[in-house]
Amino acid sequence: MQTTSTRSWRRQPRQWTTPCATLLLVLAVSGCVRPTRSVVVSPSAPRATGVARTVGTDASFATIVDELQHGHYAEGEQALRQHLARHPGDRAAQAMLRQLTGDPQQLLGRSSQAHVVQEGESYSLLAARHLGDASRFLILARYNGSTNPSRLQVGQTVQLPMSGAGIPADVEPVVAGTGEAGRGDTGEPSAPAQADARRPVAAVAESSAQKARRLQKESVALLGQGQRQQALARLDEALTIDPRLPPGGAAAASLRKDLLAGCHQRAIVLYRNQQLDPAIALWDHVLAIDPGYEPATIYRARALELKQRLKQF
């Protein structure tokens, strides 16, 4: 009887091996096992519930911002209001509270353009690049419906306000390098600070155009130094800011041609993997730069058609 029981116990793993192998095979074939497709750009360890509860105490402004970056909006709002009750002149905290409670569509504008997240990008980086201030990560994250600004995936499509979209004067920029901004400062903002916070929309648009031209020049310089990938990335950044930026020379025109071809090829790979939204966003990016880019037009139409068919199932 003991021998029979042992044999029965030893056979048991075989009963599970075949279904598990079949399941893994199905997952691999269907494309579910894709270790590099969900890379988190700004990873963060899960926060304990107790951490969020302590935000509302005598927390520093830097701590509050960190909690907001991890999606603790309700606790962060309460902590900001308590912080401002103690430090009513803290302009950085005032600006952050406006980002947290204001309507993102009204603050940044309804007109936007799609952007496919690249490796190394975060909401802070995108805010610095497109809004001129990394501390505006919160309003940009809320603009995209994010409940956790620290998490952004490579290949994810986000919406960025169109180039030149003004930010109302009441959303004042956080002064860089002040971890405890405004602590102890209960006076009124200085006149230069007020003037800077109330820059007209035209000035914002002009600075965006200047930045795009500068980035394009830097891309050509990088190409001349043999740093081709960095040059392509820099040019892509310039054309994201201003898709209709004139090439400004043969080298820039040639580099732009290579950039468009590379974007198109990446979009095709995404399309074949049935990652239709990021593929369409890439083709939108290509066509915003060159509306006559025929391959992008054709494949984009196919992707839209396939997306519509998949919805029917």
C-alpha cells in the first residue's frame, strides 16, 4: 500500500505539466509574453497605505510633491491646503494646488497632438519640454487622465498641448531648486516674478519656435560629430515642438528624411504586433511633419480599418 501511494504521489506532477505547457505556448503565440513591451519609464515601488496617511501632517513641500507624483491626489490636496495655511506666501505650493484642482483642458487648451512615449521619458521631462517647466508634470498627467504620474510606459500614447498653447497666468511656475519652496516667505511675490508669471501667450509661442530651431541646429551638430542616434532624437524633439519647422539646410533635410523613415518602420512593427494606437500615433507624427508621406498615409488607413474590425469582435 505504501508503494502504491508513493507512485500515485509521483504521477501527480504529470497531470499538471501538459496544461501548463499548453498555456505557456498559447501565451507565447498570442504575444502576451513580451518582456520588453511594458517597460515602465518611471518605476516606483508600491507605497504603503500608512505613507499616504502621513502626508496631511506637518509634511514638507518636497514630500507633498513626491506623494502627488505617486498618485496620492486626495491626501496631497489636504496636505497642500494645510501647508498653505502655515505658509500662505508659498507660490510654489499655490501653483501646485492649482495644477491639482484646476481643469486641465481649460489650463492647457483642448487642442493637442499625440506623442508616443520613448524610453527615458516621464511626465516631468515632457512638461519641461512642452510646457517649459518640469514642475508642471501634475497638470500634464491629469490632462492625460493619469492617476499616477510616476508611471509611464514606453509605447504609450499621451496627448500634449499644441505648440504655443498658453498657460494662464494664475498657474505660476515652481521655482527650480527649492525643495521647501516659500517656507517662511509670507510676503508678496516680487515684481519680476509677477511679470514672468504673466508672460503673454505670444511670448510662449515664440520661445517654443526658437527652441525648435535650436534643437534642429543641435541635431545637425551632433550628426557632424558622428552621433547619429542622438542627432535623430534631438531632431525628433524639435519636430515634436514644431512639426512644420523648415529644414534649414541639406544636412537637416537628409536627417529628417531618415527620421521619418525610422518612425514609419517602428510603426509597421507595432502594426504587425496589433499595437494599433501607438502605430497610428507614430504615423500621425510622420504626417504632421510631412503630410505627403504616402507610405504613412496608406498604412495608417489600414491600421484604422483593422482597429474598426477588431472593435466588432
